[in-house]
Amino acid sequence: MIQIKELEKYYKTEEVQTIALNKLSFEVKEGEFVAIMGPSGCGKSTLLNILGLLDDPDGGSFKFNGEEVAGYNERKRAQLRKHNVGFVFQSFNLIDELTVFENVELPLIYTGVKPAERKKRVEEVLEKMQIMHRRNHFPQQLSGGQQQRVAVARAVVNNPKLILADEPTGNLDSVNGNEVMDLLIDLNEAGTTIIMVTHSEHDAKYSHRIIRMLDGQKVTENILV
Amino acid sequence: MFKNYLKIAWRSLKTNRLFSIINILGLSVGLTTALVLFLFIMQEHSYDKMYANKNKIYRVLLNTTDEDKETWANSPSIIAPELKSKIPEISKAGRILKNNFGETAFVRVKKGVFAEEKLFWCDASIFEMFDIEIVKGTGGENLNNPNTVLLSESAASLYFGNENPIGQTLIVDNRNRFEVKGVFKDFPENSSLDFNVVTPFMMQNAAKNPTWDNASFETFVLFNSNTPNVANVESLIQNIVDANVKKEDQWYNFSLQALEDIHLYSASISDSYLTDIGDVKQIQNLSALAILILIIACINYTNLITARSQKRAMDVGVNKTLGASKGNLIKRFYIETGLITAIAMLLGVVLVTVVLPIFNNIAQKNINISALFTFEILGFLMLIWFVTTLISGSYPALYLSKFSPKEVLKPTRGKAGVTSYIRKGLVVVQFSASIVLIISVMIIHQQLKFIKNKDLGYNPENIIAISISGIRDGEANKALVNAFERLTNVSAVTRSQGYPGIGVSGRTIGKPNSNESLNIQTNRAEYNIGNVLQFNLLAGKLLPKIKHPKDTLVEVVVNKKVVDFLELTPEEAIGKRVDMSLGNNAFITGVVDNFNFESLHSPIGAYAFHNRRSEAKSFLLVRFQNEILSETISNFEAAFKSVATNSAFEYTFLDKNIERLYKKEQLTANVGLLFSIIAIFVACLGLFALAAFMAEQRNKEIGIRKVFGASVMRIISLLSVDFIKLILMSLVISFPLALYFMNNWLQDFAYRISISWSVFLIAGVLAICITFLTVAYQAIKAAISNPIKSLRTE
């Protein structure tokens, strides 16, 4: 599903140039669950930005579903992203002014789904995440675990082929963290590809494969399943 | 999607109460100001639009050709019949004359005597030209017959109550008796013409024997067509003048002014009987101020939204990762701004109902609240809503929607630099505008104070001018002077045609053996005029105390300007014959120092007191000692009534009358003050919110500084100093601007203050104090908070 080859990304300030990704190459197959690990500053987040089509690489190749997307402009990337990628963030990033239902509904509005269909799909996914009873609450009225469930619900409501999770349990206690990991496993078993950045060895063990990075390069790759 | 945006906007308003309140309040104050001024401007522009012939009616203006180059609204009485008979494009012409050349009339009816300010002698054609509606009796045609009178509805009800006014009698100035023939509808508020009592102009001498000399009659003409060739007609008028007046006697030429221009474009035209005159310059200034305040309010909005851009960046980022396009987000921000502006607008409309009476009071206007509910205003509201949304919303919409979704994953602070510069720039713009206003208001007040305290060359304090034009009997007049002289706190009494501050007679004085002439104001007076007005006699003596009725000698007391023109010293001038339409027997007997008989806008001109029986002495001038008390006034009234039983006691104080000359400036000062307060209030609202935001943003920094030992004072100055720097910058920008504007404004005065540096110092200190007080609350709050809290939240 994803093939990256000699991917490069630099950050330039007036005086220094930092290499965030240094000729990084790997593949992720459809239905896989891959964990990416490494110390702070090793390039994980940069990688996730590029894989999530939020950012453009400075060099190398990036194929998404066989299509070369490196060099796509923002509009084209947004189009591709809208239908194929769901995001789960460490800090949930729910919109404070919207209720649980409305937060989850948002991606469907942007993809132009009709209201009746939206309602059906949002209710389905809320049911699946077991937060239907909270549908009219605002994010600040929920616990961290519940907020992350809503975030996951929002990420999957459009049935994306790929979910990118950035430290999804980073702000949660172990019980809530495990619940979120279980949700991701369920999604993966239902066929969704998941790429997760994490610092947690415990969480990484849920994945099929762990890619470890250092200074923008892949150092090891452990296959768990 | 629209509903969704609206929902987010509404909830975001509710969550961020402080910011929302400040935003809405600031905008609504700005909008209220704009609305009130729009109502005012609309009313000013609506003058004389109600007349069916509005495009065909013109007023004849007289332009003097001497060095003063004045424009008068009054023309010689012959102009009207000449133009009507000799210019085919003109179908009607009519003259108006305010009673006794601009004086209050005394109207006696069965019920008593009334002082009537709006009695006009009119040609019948005026009623036809202006389609004045008759509600009772017959109309303007009555003015072709002598001793007929037409009354306004309110005058009829004042004089006759519920009785039928038609056929009733009224006596004007104890001289003429009139029969009421008709009642016309009161003139609307926005009509330049406004009569209460109309008597036939044909009874005036000037109608019976029209001349080219006495230019005291306001003349209107009606063209046949809606689009007259004005320039062509003006040249035809010149031909008529050339045919009738010798070249050397032509001290004037004529031009035409459209009726629709009379209200707004007559500020510099003198000698008009129409008093409700606006000023297009004032409208322009007020419009500029309204726009300025609205911009300040819009800047607040932009500043507050972008100040919170970090939170917004996250919002935008999330929405973009979820598939929102830039266009979606631009729409969203505009909708949010539109919502806030709409709320502010509604609040503004409510505020207008509260503010309008106050504005009416300050601006001396009578704008009705119902004017708010018209299609024009609705259109204006829509327009201003749109414009405000566009101005306030564009920067947030275009700037924030550009945020990359990457910000969500790793918020960067790099871009804050640019926005913070823009934000600071906007604060500087706001405060520069406010400081310009503060300085302007201070200078206007200083100039007004200067006017009030300036030595005018005579002493206008403690003088009362009582109108005696209703007393026809010479003996009664003498008895009146005696009655006042007997009063204990009266030091001098005299009768005169007029007094400094009001127009008297305009003549020209010629220089012997030369073609040169000079406009001169002449005032028929008596010997005691010097004791009443207390001016400085330079040479000779004042008018003689006793004047035999058969004595044809005319004594003239001139001011220094006249002897300067004649190239004589005051002493040399004594005994010299003067050529100034006072007969062949007029001699200078005295010279007084120059005094300001007009407003300080004009330099001192030529003035003369004389004792020729050419004009009526309409005023009793009484100099009294001590301060005036209501008891003194009652004594004056009793003395007046003891002689003039059939006249109303109508008086004015000379110093109060002088204040009236500066009504426009006083108004500018009042309105300016109001606007400055509003502008500063709105700017401070923005500053307050910005300070709150800055304190919040620097929370962590403050915490760290405190942990390492910074004192509360240090933190306060840390947070305040940035703002003070901005204000200093504003001062640098605003000082030259204010200097430029106010120098221009002062040019209108012949006598003016020089702008002092202290004004700038005071304005600067004031601006810094206001800023500090606004910012200090937030700074202190941040400085005394527990550092552990701020560090923990990070």
C-alpha cells in the first residue's frame, strides 16, 4: 500500500540545516499494523506528516496505492487524504465547540455525504466505539479515554484505508490506553492498515512489525507476527 | 456545512466570553457611531428635497467685487422683477425679507403680545414656487394685497388657540394691522425656508420703489426647465446689470445657487435670513471620524482573532486533516465574523435608540428615531455589515486558513513573529488615530477659550440688548431710556440700530480723489454708545448728546481701520467729510480703536457709528453693574413694561450673543470630544483584550521569572513596557498629523492661538497613562499569580 524509497526531508533555518529523514526506505502492505519507534527528534513525526499527505518530501519516492505522490500539490494531496487517511493524535485534537456527534460527523461533511447517510454512519461508529450515550456531550465533558475513542471514531467514520496514529495512548492511563489499543486492533482485523508512532514498547507489541529509527534512518525492523 | 460553521462560531462565542464581549462591544460602539452619523448625514442631505420644483429653484447670490470678495445671500429688491421680465428661462421670481431686516417682530393679538422670530415679508410667487400647502383659508395670492397675513399652523394655534384664525387681526410692531387670510402647514424640519408669519412684501418700500442699491432681500427664481443653463443665465444677469448700473457703481455681480445646495454649501455666504444652515465640511469631517472609529473597532476584531491564532492553528489543522479545503475555512471565518458583526449590529441599533437623544442634544439636531426604520437605513445596515465583515474578517480568513495541518502534529511558533508585527502595527494605527483626536479636541478647546477671553476692543460683558422695534413713539422711547437710567445698578443706557455681533447696515466708503472704496458697517447710535460699549476713543469725541430734528449735519465716529484706509492719522481725520451714503453732510467727529464686531474668523473691518435718521434704532443697550440676577431681569422687565405696555420684553446679552457666533466651533468641540472618548474607549477595549492575551501567552515565562526571583513590579513593567513602546510610536506618528490638521483648522480664524508644545506633552502623558491603566490590570493579575500553576499547566 505504501512504498517509500530513499525518502529525504530537510528543515532549514537561517544558520543550520537539519536532516529529518535521511534516505529512508520501507514498505507497508495493505492490512498491516506497523509501529514506528525511536527517540525524540529521530524523524518519526516528519515521517508521519509525509505518510499522512500533510507534507511533501524533499527527495526520494513515495508511492501510495501504487501511485507516486511525492511532488503532489496541496490540493491533490488533500483530495487523496480526505478519502484514504484517518488520523489519531496524542492530544486527541477534538474541536471544543462541537459535540461528540458533530466531531465525528465532520469528515463526512467535508466529503459531501448526505445528512441522512451521515447520521447513520456516525451512529454506527459511535455504537461500535461504545460512546453512543455521550453523543451530545462536548469534548471537555469527557475523560481522556473517552476523548480518544471519539478521535478514533472520527478517524474511521470515512472508512479510510489507512489510519495514522501519533502516540495514541500518550495522554492516557494504562486502562484507557489498552482500550484504545484494542480498538485499533479491531480496526486492523477488519482490514484497515495502521501505522502508529509510539514510545511505548507495550503498545508496539500490538503491531505486526516494529520499525526503529534514529537520525532519520531506519536502524532495525522486528517482525512480531 | 453552513449550519455547522454557524454552530462552531456561536459556541466559540459562548466559550470565549471575555473576547466575545470585547469584540461585540467594540464593534457595536463603532457601528452605533456610524449609524448615528449616517442618520445625521441623511438628514443633512434631505434638506429641501420635498419641494416639487426643487431642481428649478435657484437663489440669487451677490458677490462683492471689493478686496473682501464676500458672497451675500441678499440682493437688491429690483433683481426679482428684472429677472422675471427680461430672462425668458425664468418663469417666477420672489423676494423674502425677515422683519425689519432680520429683527424679531412683536405680534399683538387679542391674547397678548408675542415675540416672533420668523415673520417674513414675502412675494406671492414664493408660495407658488415652493408649493406651500394651505390647510385653512386661502393661499399665497393674498400676498398681492396689502394688510393680509398667512400663518403657520403652529403660529395660528399659538396666537388664537382653538378659535378660527381666519379673519382675525394681528398687529406687527405696533404699526401695521393685518387680517389673517390663510393657514399653511408648518414647514418640515428639513426645509431651509421656515416661516411662521408671512406678510406681503408688496407693502415694503423696496417693493414700491425697487433700486439697485440696497442689497437686503433674499431672492429666489424659478426656471422653466429642470436643467437650466445656469452659466448662460448668469451672463444674461450681468448684461441686465450693465444696462442699469454704471460700471463704477458696480460693487457686485450676481450668481445663482441651486436650492438643493443652499443647506450644505452656504457656510461662507453671509447676509441670509435663512438660519438653519449646515456645512458640507462638517459632514465630511464627521464621516471621516465615523469611518475612523469603525476602522478602530474592526482592527480590534482582527487583532483579537489573530492574537488567538495558536488555538486557531490547531483548529484549522484538525479541519484540514479531516478534509477541509482552504475555501471551506475561508468561508467559515467569514461566517464567524459575519455572525459577530450581525450581533454587534443588532446591539448597535439598540444603542442608537439610547444615544440619539444625547447626540441630538450635543449636535443641536432633531433627528427622529423613526428615521432608523427606513429602506435607506436598512440598505446602509446591510452595506455596513458587509463592509465590516469584509474588513474585520479578511485578515483572519486569509491568514488563518493558510495554516498547514502540520501545525497540529507539531505546533510551531515561527510564524507568530509576522502576525505579532501586524498586530502591533494595528495597535499603533488605533492609538495614533486616538491621539490625533485628543490633541485636536484640546486645541479646539484652547481656541474657544482664547476667543472667550480675547480683548475685543470693547467690553461685551454686562450689557443687555432689549429689542424696542415695537415701540414706534419717539417720546415713549425717550421715557424708556429715562426709566432705565433711574435703575440703581444700571451705569449707562443708549439706543442704537444694532450692536457688535449682529449685522447692521452695509455701505461703502470712498477714498477722496481715488476710485478705491471699502465696505463698511454703519450703526445708527446715540451719544452714550461709548459708555455702554466701552471702547477706546483715539481722537475727537463721540456723537453729540442733543440733536435738533432739523439739523442736517451727520456726525460719524469711525474705527481706526477707516482712517488707515483714508491714509490719515486719527487726529487728522477729525472734521473730514466722508463719502459713505450718509448724505453730503457727513463728517468724522471721533475715531475709536479697532474692535472685533464680527466673529474672530474675520479680520477687523471698517465700522462707523452715526446719527443720520436713515435707520431705525431697534435696540436699547443697557450696561449694568455686577452680575445679572433674575431679580435684575425682573426689574428691567418692569421698567420696560411701565413704558411699553404693548410690546413683548425680548432681550439678549451681548456676551451670550458672541458665544453664538462660535456655535459651529463649540459643536465641533463637543462632537469631537464625544468621538475621541468613543475612539479611545474602543481602542482601550482592544488593548485590554490584547494585554490579557499576552499575559496568557507569557504565562510560562512569567512563572519561570518568578521562580528565579523576579519581583511583582518587574513582571508588571515587563508586560507593560511593550505596550508603552507601541504608544510612544503612536505619539511619533500622531504628533505631526495632529499639527498639520489643527494648523489647517486654525487657518479659518483671523485671530488664533499658536499651537503649544504643552498640548502634545499632555496628550502624550494622557495616552501613556490610559495605556498603563488598561494594561496594568492584566499585568498585575499575571504578576501575582502562583508560578507553580503556570508551570504546571505547561
